[in-house]
Amino acid sequence: MRVLIGQAAGAAGFRRLPDLPALALRLGRALRLALDREIALRRLFLWTPVAAGAGALLYFGAEREPSLWAALALLLTTAGLAFAARTHPRLFTPLVVFACLSGGFFSAAWRAARVEAPTLTRVGVGELTGFVEELDPRREGARFLLQVASAEGLPDGTKPARVRLTLHGEPHFSAGDFVVLKARLMPPAQASLPAGYDFARDAYFQRLGGVGNVLGRVETMPPPDPASFSLRFFAGIDRFRNALAARVYERLQGDTGAIAAAMVSGKRDYLSDDAKELIRKAGIFHIVTISGIQMSLVAGVFFVGLRRLFALSRTLALNYPIKKWAAALAILGAVLYDLATGSRVGTERALVMTLVMLVAILFDRPAMSMRNLAFAAFFVILFEPEALLGASFQLSFAAVAALIAVYETRADARFVLRGEAQPRIGLDSPWERFVSALSHVATLGPAAALLTTFCATLATASFMANDFHELSPYVLVGNPLTLAVIEFFAVPCALLGAALYPLGLDGLLWMYLGLGIELVLKIAHLIAAAPGAGLPVKSFAPSAIFFLTLALLSVVLWRSALMRLTAVPFLLIGLFGAAAEPPFDLAVAPSGETAALRVEGGELALMGRRSNDFAAEQWLRADADPRTPKQAGRATCDDLGCVAKARGGQMVALVTKREALLEDCAKADVLIAPFNVPQACGAKIVIDRSKLAETGAATLRFADNGAEWTTARARGEDRPWSKAPKARPAPPRSVATEAKREEAAEE
């Protein structure tokens, strides 16, 4: 009977189930072979800056400030062990990884120790003197960076190293001047949302001890001591940039002039809010930044132009290495361009990559490779490890890594289609040959621009969603348009216009640039008006971006198709984490003066007498809410505070004056206050000044048994940019007593 059933099953076409152990064995063997190919291609080196970056991120994730000497000892130990085990591959590789981790950790700790400077702890008014380092004129007023020489009247006698000030009138001074002024200063703002942008951390690494507004006039005076050479040098560059930006803006006017000034000089303060919103929706905001594309084009113009110029002489062309001469001069031109445009992270990355490529030409080595990007990453991690946490670094490196990966895939496809042997990467299976042929077809003609744009967009999508909570579906149209404008308008006009500006012969060039920008703005209006131009994305789970980054790295750093498939599980875990993060019901700013509550209907309503548009925008974006702070709903408010009812029925009160404590403590389930609340307050959850000093910005999710907290500060956190709160003074026990004391004080 069994024989007959087996014969019938075979006749019916049934097949045996796959042999899973044998399949796993074959897969493991294939993975080992693929890894051997990657090792032969020396691709493991590309993971060393990843390990160093992970070490730097571990430093920023520490709850307490690590010991610099302990970090140095760990680095020396792991590096010494790796050197000793260099002849033992199985030991050498993991030890190198640990050494890179230790190196990134020490680099971040060392950087934090180098930039340490006093920071304001509370709001104050003081008399300041100092040198103006950088001035950014606006359509109305200006913003400038002051290197403080003396400070009087600030809280606790603090003397910040630098402060950033806003002037509402026209500035009658420039970078490099020594000024005296009176200003109202406040500490750099903490993050308005857990895992959100932390200006206080960025300010610490810029040695920025306070921000505020100028009160009265700014007077210039002779300095007591001469400025340093570096300050005079960069102040001179800033004056030239401002003069060039003003010239371009005055010539073209409006948003066209503002965009042109930003593209030429890197000064973006002339841009209106409407223009920023327009180009953001169109997915071309990088058009107003000095990007890596411009750096590469400028270096290319110098290299190709000078080489062609030298080739005009037969004597030079036949007897001297004019290619290397052109590369050396292009290095100088690229460095000068970086300095002249403000030297931001994106241009620094592009500058390092460009310099590596040009130096490779000097030494007759291949120029275009992922190793150049690795060296650029090492440079940033060594000198500015805090940049890893910023969107500029993430977007810039992700996009360039994707473009280089496409370039490498295209090169591999050419070998396969020509029938040449490929022992380096082992493209010997029919599937790999099919993928290579498809890749080659997709990288020809107009399809090449679309493919590279598509790949760069995919590479940066997770960072765009995590950092800005928005995706631009029409970036495939906007990016090629931006590239065309930069190639044919911005770079030629910037180089020629800067050269002709001192002669007064630059006017026609700016008119030419204006034509290109007006074309871009017209198309940007069409893109922004299209349905789905900006897709809001809610905040991710903290681990989601980690796995999405691993997925991206697996795709761009490996060369073989099988190793690139290791990105799939990372991608699935990351997408699941991004989609599974539940929304918050209440968000509270670190000051306690504003909050956002999810009300009936599921939308956020803003609470607070004072408008905090920056915090409100962060909350709305994190909730995938396309409304602006002005469009968002508001809670019911009066002179004493605001009250609102959450969608779960909880009553939330934000108290601005102590007179309201007696009533709101008795009625509210959640009470928020920018001051210390007495212990006898009957609210189930009290979020006051002392609580927020421990937690920083906080979000809550309401449940039947209480609330789930997510905080910007970890328990016991004590970092240079996020100091541990001081001991809390004992609050009054009685709400009524405290209210009466406040009334007596006012009388």
C-alpha cells in the first residue's frame, strides 16, 4: 500500500521537502566564500571607520562623563594587543575592531575635554565686550557670534567663551571688530523631545556659552589686545562672504536673490520662511547649502581647466607631469574654496574625499573608491566626532556611499558583459551575471542620472525620516534639477563672479544665475503643489535607526550580492521598529512652560501662554502632523494657565501662576508647572521644575495603571552639556500656604 501511495504521489508531481540541514550547510559555505572574496578585496577595512564611529556614539550615550585617562588606557591596550596579534588573523580582526571602537570613544572624550568652556545656567543680563567672529545679516537685523573678552553682571559671574546674539536693527559693525554691548542671555536650549535635536550639546562643542538678544546699541572701540591671526583671517573671509552675498541679493532681490546669495556664499539668512518651506517640500533644500557636489565640481574645474591650459604648451605636455601639477593646484583651489564658504561638515567631507583623490593622482593610485570615503569618515571622527549625531554628516555620507556603490557595481557589470574573468568578486553564477547585465543597462544615458538619484534617495531616506520626520517622493525630479543648476549656473557664477566682483564686472553673471534659479523656483512650485509632495513620518523607536543604518552599510560596503543580502534582516527589523513605535499622549518642554496634549480626535493641542514654535514644530513633526504651530489647535488658557482633557479622559493642567495651584491640584490628573509644586498637590502626576531638571523634555503615554515615561535625560545623567540637577530645596507642604505666601509677596 505504501509503495502504491508513493508511486501515486510521484505520478502526481509531488516533490520531497527540501533538506534543511543540507540547505543550511550550502548557505554557510556560500557565505564563507563570499566573505573570503570580500577579504581579498580588502573590504573589511571599510568597516573600521564604522567601528570608530560606533565608539564615538558609545561616548555620547554614556550617562556620566567618562574618564579621559581611562579611555586613553583602553585605546593603548587594545591597539597594543592588535599589533601583537597581527600575524594571527583570527585574533587580529576582532582586536582591530576593539581598537577602533576605543579610538572613536577616546576621540570623542578628548574633543569634549578640549572644547570645555563656561556655560550659563540661567537667564541673565550683562555687559559684554569682545571680538565679532562672524556676522550673518538678515533682511531685518542680523545675527552674530561674539568671542567674549569680558562679561559683567551675568549669573554666578559666568564668562562664556562665545555667545550668539541677535540684533534687531541694522548692524554698524563687521566681523573682526571689537565691540561693547548689553545683552540678555539665556542658556542654550535643551532638547524639546526625547531623542530630538539637542542644541545644548551642539553649543557645547562650539564653545557657545549662551544665546540671546542685544539690548540697546552696539558700540565699536579699540581692542585692549590685538586679535589673533586666525580670528583676523577668518573675519576677513566672513567680510568678503557678506559683501558678496549682499551684492548678489541686491542685484536679484527677493527669494531669487536670497537663494543665489546662499548658493554663492553659503549665507542663508536672507531666505524667507516661505522660500524655505517651498524648497523643503520640493526636496531640494540642499540647493541653498554649499554641498559636496559643489566642492567636487570646483575641484574638477581647477583640475581639468589647469590641465588643459598646461597642455597648450607642447614642451610642458611632453616633458613634464602636467596632470600632477594640475592636481596639486586643484588641491590648493579646493582648500581655498572650503575656507571661503564657511567650511561645514558636508564640505569638509567633500574636501577630504577630493584631496584624497587628488593626492592619489600625485602618487599614481586609483582615485575613485570607497576607501576615500572611509578616510573622510576617519577625519571627521578624529576632529569633529559630534558631527556623527547631525543630519549633515548622516545625509552627506549616506548619499556619497550609495553613489560610489553604484559606480562600483557598474564597473563590475562592465567586466561581466565583456566576458573578462572576475576572480576578485566571484561573479560566476547566472543570477549574479543577470544582475550585472541589468545594472549595466541601468547605468547608461539618462537612466544613469535617475538610478544614482534613486539610490542616493533610498540611502538617505531613513535619516531624513528620523531627523526631519518627512520624506519627499518627488526628489527624483528635484535632485537632477538641482544638479543641473549647480553645474551650469551656480559653480561657474560663483567662481567667475567672485573673481570679477572686486572689478565691478560681475553684474551680468548674477543675472545669468537668477535665470536658472527662477526656473528652479517655478518647477519647485509645481512639485510642492503636487499631491503627496511632503509625506510626514512619525518618530522612530530608538533602535530602528540603528538597524536601518546597518542595512545601508551592508548594502554599500560589501561587493558581493550574497553579502549584500545580509542587509535584509537588518532592514526588516528597522522597518518594524519604525512602524511599531506608539504615539505619545503628552509632550512637555524642559522649561515646563509649554506642552502638547493629544485630545479627542487624536490630534495634538498646544498648551502654554508663551508660544514656543520650535518645540511645537518638533512635537507636530514627531507625530507626523503636517500642521504648522500656527495651524495647530490650542488648549483653553487664561492668565493663570491652561487646561485640556486628553482623549483618554485625563484632565491636564499647565499652571503658570501659583494662585491656580489650589484649584488645579484638586481637579487635574496631570499638573505641569515651570516652578516647584508643593508636596501636598493632589494631582496623580506632577511635572514641575525639579522633575524636569531630572528628566529634561518628557513624553508620556497614558494607560489604565498610570503613564509610561520617555525622557530626554537618563536617570543620573551628568554630562558637560547636560549637568546633573542641583539638590532640590524642600518645597512647601501646603498648597494653600504657598498660594498665600505668593499673594503676600505680590502685595
